[in-house]
Amino acid sequence: MGVASPPVLRPIRESDVRSIARWYDTAFVLAGSPIPLSGLLESTDGRRTLVVTEGGGREPEGLIALAVDGSEPGWATVALFAIAAPEKRDLASHAVAPLEAILSQQASHVRAAAPSDVGLALYFWLRLGYRPAAFAGRLWMMRDFDTQGE
């Protein structure tokens, strides 16, 4: 099971919502918890939504809602990472590197709330080098970005 072409992350568009709606209710959630579809288009206070496509110009196969420097400077939070189906885990794994490239320009650390009822989500983040930490009643998967000797 491989990725046909490299994943592309881009800002969500209004036209994406209809495509996402077809799989959103049954999406495989790798981080966070679902938020109303109408909230995905909102981009406020460092919060934004990216879609994951397999190659350029295709329909969204996943989405990532993230926030940077929300309540804690230096931190980026993946509020939601969902993909259309569990079979798309390879696409999701390959999407993490470009996501980290984006976030490392804006934050020193990243965290993703691992869903407590999905063991595959926990394994997904561990396999990518994230470490677990429990706080605020949730399990978070965290990673520090290389800060060049800091």
C-alpha cells in the first residue's frame, strides 16, 4: 500500500467542503476530535485548516486543523487530523513531513491530541517519532523541532 504521488497540503477552499462532507462523518481521526464542517473554513487567531490531497489539484483525502501560538507561545497544536479512510494512513504519514516543515517555521514544538479510543492513531504518531504525554485530561503526542543547538 503506497502513495501514488506525494501529498500536497494547501489551505481549505469553500469548494472543498462538499467533497469533505462525503467522508467526514466516517473519517479516520488521527488527532483531535471532529469539529463542525462550517468551522473548517474559519481562519482566526493562528487557527487554520489545510487539506491533504494526493498530488496537486485533486479532491481532499484528509484535513488538518491547526493552531499556532494559541495559548502557549512556541507551540503548534494539531486540533484535528482526519483522513477519508484508514487505508489512507500511508498518505497521512507522508503528509506529516510537509506539515512539520510548515509548523517548524512558526513554532518550536508541536502537539496532537491522540484520540483515546483509536489505538492505531497512537501507533501512527509513535511511528513518526512523537512521544506521549498526558496533561489536561488528554493524551498528547508531542515533538520538538530541531532548534539548531538551543
